Amino acid sequence: MGAVEELVARAGGCAVIDGGFATQLEALGADINDPLWSAACLIARPLLVKEVHLQYLEAGADVIISSSYQATIPGFLARGMSLDEAEDLLRTSVKLALEARDEFWKSTLRKSKPIYNRALVAASIGSYGAYLADGSEYSGSYGADITVKKLKDFHRRRLQVLAGAGPDLIAFEAIPNKMEAQALVELLDEESIQVPSWICFSSVDGKHLCSGESFAGCLQILNASEKVAVVGVNCTPPQFIEGIIGEFRKQTKKAIAVYPNSGEVWDGRAKRWLPAECLGHKSFDALAKRWQEAGASLIGGCCRTTPSTIRAVSKILKGRAGH
Ligand SMILES: C[S+](C)CC[C@H](N)C(=O)O
Ligand SMILES: N[C@@H](CCS)C(=O)O
Ligand SMILES: [Zn+2]
């Protein structure tokens, strides 16, 4: 059995993923208004990064995702760092999550009635659009000059470094178009990555990727790769998730992960979240139960969800929450 299947079985059929990482860093006082976004905290506030991981573990997360979503080598070089320093910061993102997981697990084992599973650490890899920080992570429009080769070259070294840092999983997050999915699958093979991966897409209409391309075409690409253990969607409005799970189940036999945002919309120019039109946090946990029934095996939250969202999700999915 693979690491993901084992975790899902231990969690009783549906594992809980953490919630918005950058969101919680901000809630604890971090300044992420930065070209590196939440990855700026790897330089300025590493202890806060670990604290956010611990808060999600306490809330009941079975999988925590590292703070490397927007941590890229060119991004760190542009900040004046050397290549060695940039690669060390990538490793640090995984190390902080592993340390939080191990410390939390040790303290759990000391309790008389353990209510937690030993969590898995997923190393986050955001899209090329996240690095561009120009709103293209929600449009999938990378311009006419972009090719599969350029995308592979952008992702290659970060993937090698993160995979070598000892995570349990690699989490490709909010992938907005088919070309990037193709590049990632080819790269996993070319680099013989042994750490199991998940690839999650983002959608703004619930029917297509952000680029307007079909889920079916992308899932065909992912289905062909044995390196991809889990497929899914993240940072997508919660009201679309049940329909998306139904569509994914028609197109794939792989485990499905869903971790939507709060429904608020990112304004890539103004760099702020615009209010949700449909749903607030209140119904997120009730929806999570429906996502489980619809066939998702890993469920959590993305931007603008918090440890309290994940505590409620854990409670409704497992009948118990963290403290
Ligand atoms: C998931 S979005 C809110 C991440 C932030 C964006 N890439 C930016 O840098 O502005
Ligand atoms: N894991 C990242 C995803 C951003 S879309 C975060 O939660 O900040
Ligand atoms: Zn998000």
C-alpha cells in the first residue's frame, strides 16, 4: 500500500488536509505583501511558519503542506540570495514542516487517548503563474512564448531539491492549465522522482481549469503517470466542488483531493481578496461531508480558510476534532 492509501485508511476513509497556510501566517501577523508571498516568511519568520503547521496539526490535519508554494529559485535570486541560499530555503520549508509533524506526534504519543494520526508532510509546488504573481495563476494565460520545455525548466531544480528534502509527498497546487500538467508529468518521469505526488488544479467556473480547458483532457494526462498518486482541485470556490468530484470520478480511478478556498476571489492586480458572493465559512464543514460522500479521499481548505475551518472539517468527517 502506498503512503497516501495507508493514511486514508488510517483516517477512516477520508484524510484531512490543512487549510490556508498564507492566510494563517497573515492572521498571526506576518507581512506577505511581497513578490515571494508566503515564502517571504521562510526568510523573515521561520518560527511562525512552524507555528502555523502546529496549529493545523492541533486542528486535526492528517496532511500538512509546506510553505514553499511561492518559494522559487529565481524568486530568491531576485531577492539577492545566492543559489545555495535559495536551495537551503527550499529545504528549510520541508524541514520546518517535518519538525512540526515530529514534535506534535511525539507529544501526541504521550497522551493517554491519542486522537490524532501521524500526519504526512507534502512539499508544496505552486504554478509558474504563482511565481509570475501577475494574476495568471487564476487565468492560466502564460502568453504565446511559453512551452512545455520552458515550464519543465522552471520547475526542475525546485522539484529536485524539495523531493530530496525528505517529504512524504509532493503537492503541485493550483495548476491552471493543461500545458503545465503535461510539463509536470514529464518532469516527474525525467527526474525519476520517487516521492508520490498529487497534482491539483484550480477552477474559476467549476466546469473547466482556470484556462478554460477541460478537466477530462488533463486527467487523461495524469492517469497515464504512475508517479501521480492523487488528483484534485484546490483554491477553487467551495460551491463548485461537489460537481467537480462527480466529473473527476468519471475520468479517473486515482484518489481525489479537494481543498477549496473560502469562495472569496483573488484580485491579482490589487493583491487582495474580494468578498465571497455565495458562501461563507459557516457551511464549509457541512459541504465537506458532502464531498466525502461524493468520493473525495482527502479534504481540507485553501486560501482564507483557517485552523477553525479545519477543526470543524475534522469533526464532521471523523466525529472528532483537535483541541
Ligand atoms: C494563491 S494567490 C492568492 C498567491 C499570491 C499571488 N501569487 C501573488 O504573488 O500575488
Ligand atoms: N498551500 C498554499 C496554497 C495557496 S493557493 C497556501 O495555503 O497558502
Ligand atoms: Zn489557495
